[in-house]
Amino acid sequence: MVSRWFNWLDERLGLKSIYAVVLDRKIPKVNWAFTLGSASLFLVVLQGVTGILLTSYYVPHPDQAYDSIQYIMNEVAFGWLIRGIHHWGSSLMVIIVFVHMLRMFFLAAYKYPREFTWITGVFLLLITLGMGFTGYLLPWNQRAYWATTVGTSIVDTIPLIGPFLMEALRGGTDLSTLTLSRFYSAHIWILPAALVGLLGIHLYLVIRLGISHIPTEDE
Ligand code: HEM
């Protein structure tokens, strides 16, 4: 019965050929370090799912942001768990993506023909850091407020465009409702959209070029 349904779908959607191209690929001799890309991918999905669940209760306004987080932690069923996973998942993601990048560096996977995979990866790392930076403000507690004050003040020190960039980030000279709205919008729309687009290219290149082998001594 199941195989009849599967064959019916396969004839129309070409499921077997998608499987053959995406998953059934030859790989060279690898080790555990080669799983870090998939671990990063898992964390992207985990952060996406838990983040979407959090938006059901979080209110991005200075008057209610802090209380809405307290509500999630104390009143919502499993809210503490979902927030906990999202909170710790963000730190883990930064570490895993960074170590994934180190594996590319030390095993020279950035060389021909994978330069573009590396370049899209660099932007993925920057976006991951940006997600962490924008998410940090959202609880709107003292730590979030002052960390973002310091973070955006650092931007201010960039020659020529620094003050402009800082005001663009803050939506004015100081942190306000506008800052929270901007960070929220960047955290749930702008950066995730950029991440998904770049990840599509990154994974397309991984599938197209295959996984590189561990370089031998004479290479
Ligand atoms: C959200 C972040 C990222 C995700 C989800 C991701 C995902 C993946 C996956 C699933 C693979 C294939 C499996 C593997 O080789 O581990 C891969 C390969 C690769 N990634 Fe990433 N990646 C990310 C960030 C980065 C970064 C920051 C860099 C470097 C700056 C990078 C550079 C590469 C390269 C060069 C390959 C090809 C490896 C090879 O052919 O041996 N990636 N990535």
C-alpha cells in the first residue's frame, strides 16, 4: 500500500532522482569533523523552529518585551524549554559553525573549486553572529540593554561612516522602541531570509562539487 503511494508520487515528482542527487553521493574517506556542516544545518532548523514558537508569545515593545519573556518562562507550557533551547542553541550554533569553518581551513577545503562555498560560508558565519547580536537585545533586560549600548557604540568608532551606522542601527542617538523594532525585524526576517538564501547556494555547491578529500602530504 505504502509502496503504491510512493510509486504514484515518484512518477509525478521524481522523488527517487532527487534522493539520488541530494543524498546518495559518493564521499571520500572522512572523519567526525566532516559532520560539523550537518550539525550546523540541524542547529539552523532547531533555532528556526524554536524561534517561530517564541514569536507566538514574545512582544517586541519596551513596555512588554521583558514581561512577555517572564510569561514564556513561568506560564507557558514548556515555554522554559523552548526558550532554553533557543538561548543555548544560539551559543552552540556560533561555536559549531566556527569549528566547521576551522575544518575547512585546516583541511584546505576552501581551495579550487570550492572558493564560492567558502565565500558563502563566511557570510553565513557573519549572519550567524548577527542573529546572536540582534537576539541578545530582545529580552530587554539590563544586560541586553547595556550589551547593545556597548555593541552599537563600537560601530560608532568606525572612521567616517561609524556615527551614521550607529544611528541607523539604533534608529536615533539612543536605544529606544525603534531599536527594539529594528533588531526584532532583523532577527526574525532580514537575517533569516539572507541565511536561507545563502544556505541554498552553499548546499547547492556542496552537492554540485562533492565533499573534498583530506589532503595527502604531497598535495
Ligand atoms: C549556518 C552555517 C553553515 C551551515 C549550515 C553549513 C552547512 C554545510 C554542510 C551541510 C556542508 C557539507 C558537509 C560538510 O562538509 O561538513 C558544508 C560544507 C562546506 N562548508 Fe559549510 N556551513 C555553514 C557555514 C560555513 C562557514 C562559516 C564556512 C567557511 C567560512 C563554510 C565552508 C564550507 C566549505 C568550504 C564546504 C565544503 C567542504 C568540502 O567539500 O570538503 N561553511 N557546509
